[in-house]
Amino acid sequence: MQIVRQLDPLRDALASFRKTGAKIGLVPTMGALHAGHMRLVDVAMEQCDAVVASIFVNPTQFGEGEDLDAYPRQEAADAALLQAAGVKLLWAPTADQVYPDGYATHVSVSGISDGLCGAARPGHFDGVSTVVAKLFNQVRPDAAYFGEKDYQQLAVIRRMARDLDFTHDIVGVPTVRDPDGLALSSRNAYLTAEQRANAAALPDAMREAANAIAAGGNIADILDAAKTRILGSGFHKIDYFELRDANRLTILDIFTEPARLFAAAHIGRTRLIDNIPVS
């Protein structure tokens, strides 16, 4: 596996893949890889001839007081995982290759980015959209792979790709979970043993609420009961717990399909997000 940090060698390596007619798949990450990331790699390997993974901890998607400096960085271990999985190239750019001196261009996707994490983390999705657009232009993949765990991010990227005329496929991959239901996340590493045990209350409450909504229960009452359960299980703050249309991400007061339940809650110093379909 090649590890490339500069744009010119990246372009040379990609040109060599294209000369063979290879279908190129891109798996963008911020590193600290876990089984959820590796599932993206597995799907990309199944569908593409040459898989490129990227690792770049993107500063523009972190807000003031967020965990940029503390975000886990373990490139050597990540590279070993990617190489073992058959990835052809790891794009690990230096900061100046993504944001050169004087960088002044930003991508903003309005509407679909406004609620949920967009409301709780102002500017976050502008940073995500900008860096993903850069990665798309740098790699020019035939398909790019993103996890459904970050469902709003996936929706934002799909809208951006449509609006800016990126023609490659945007592939969403279902969330990978631990046996107790907690969605895998790099931020789970921040949890103490007690917090990790309590964190399973979040997906449990979501599943219970989703089943009650699908059975025709009162949505407001169900959401309130779920939030009360979560706050009684070791979480100290809920940013949102909402039922939304799965395509437009508009809030639903009446259950209609396709629908998803979205949640973000804080336990200790860790903010966990999750979403599940309601059907």
C-alpha cells in the first residue's frame, strides 16, 4: 500500500490506476479506525478495483471548545489495518495540501444541514462539505463510501454532490454496532468503563421509541419518555431526539415512511449520535 502526503504523487498514483481501467473507490476518514470504518473499506473492496482511503483530521469541522486537539490519532495502526484489508493507497495529506496558505473558499449546503447536528454544532457541516469536496476533486473517485451512522452528514454530502455536479456514486453503508447495540464511533474511546456500560441506554431507548411510533403511539409522548429514560441512565444532556423524514430530514409530527429517529446525547465528556429507521 502506498502512503501519499503530497498532491503531485497522489495524481501520479491515481493516473496509474486509471491506465488499467480500474474503478476507484474512496473511503474518507479522520483516522482512529474501527470496525465501522473497515466495513466501508470492505464494501468498497467488493465494488471497486482500487480502493483509496484518506486520513485527515479536518480542523474546519471542529467548533470552538470541541475536541480537535484530543481527537485520537493513530496513523501507524490505521495504515496496518488498511493494508491488511487490501487498500491500494492511503491519502494522508499534510494540512497545506488541503488548506494552502491564503485558502479562502468554503462550501455550504443550506437547508438539510440546518437542524440536528447542524444546530448543535454551527459551522460543522460547512467544514465537512468543504473538505469532502476537496477530497472528491483530489481523488476523482468512481464511488465514495460513507457510514449511515452519520446520516445527516451523508445527506449533506449527497446534496452537495448533486448540486455541484459530482458524477460518482455516493454509497451509504449501514451502521456497525457493538453487541449491546451501541454504534461504533472513534469517540467511544473517550468513555470510561461505567460510561460505556450506560451508553447502551441510548440505542435501547431509540429502538423502544421506534417500535412504539411504528405501532401508532403518540409521537410527542414517546419522544419525551425516551428522553427521560436516557437522562436517567447516566447521560446528562440531550441535544436532540427527533423523528424526521429520511430523505429531506424535515421533522415529522405524524409518522409517515420513510422515517428515521435521530439522537445526540452527552455522557461524561463524550457526545454520542445515532439514528435508526422507523418502519
